[in-house]
Amino acid sequence: MARLRQHGGRATSARRLLVEALISAPGHQTADELTTGVQAIAPEVNRSTIYRNLEELVQLRVVDRTCYGQGAATYHLATRSHSHLVCDHCGQVTEIPGALFSDLSRTTLDQYGFTIEPRKSTIIGRCGQCRENSTGGLDPSSADQSD
């Protein structure tokens, strides 16, 4: 809650419950999953209150919203920088340290004047299990190099 106050937010009871749900969540949670968790403790908290507070916590940079290209956005506390590898076949999400993007960050800044945000990065591809199970898996050596 100190981080919330530090960024100018108020620590209402609904926000406290929401942050507690994020802390106890096993990984990233959708807004619906967080609503279910909060309402299990406090059924009087409306779904719209959860959604509104999630958006405000994202604006305050207390919570990160991650969109994987398909399905609902997920949320997690913005306590550490990390990115995501998402399998386009099975949907598996693997967290990777944001530091892996340091070379890419320098390159995009030097060559394009563009600053990337590693903590919001998602790379879509194929996980090892799906690559092994399919004959038409993504093969990095055959990727189109013309872009």
C-alpha cells in the first residue's frame, strides 16, 4: 500500500482487497479471476469497482496489464521488470527477465530513436513442447528475413 500512496493513490478498502488478491495470486490474473478472488472475501465489492480500480492502479504504475495477443488481459503487481514468451499453439506463458532486452533496447534507441518498455514486452512463438509435438513448428532458421 505504501507504493500506492507513493504514486498518489488512495488506499481504499476495495483497493486493499485487490492488491491482496494480486499478492496472493499464483502468477498473472485476469480481471474476472481477481473479481472472483475479491468477492470471495467481500461479496459486496462490485465487478465495476474492481475493473475501475485495476485501471487506476495501472495508471499509477502499481499494477501492470499484459496482453498476450489473444484472450483477456492479465494483471500483476509492477514490482519487478519481466517480459513474456507466449506459445501461439498452447498458450503457455513463460516469464523472462526484462534484462534480456538490454541489447535490443540499446539497438532500437541507437538505430530507430525508439525506447522499448521491456516490462510490457511479449514475444509470440512456439514453446519447446509444442515444437516437439508438431511437424510444422516454427523453425527460427526458416523465418522470413525480408522485413
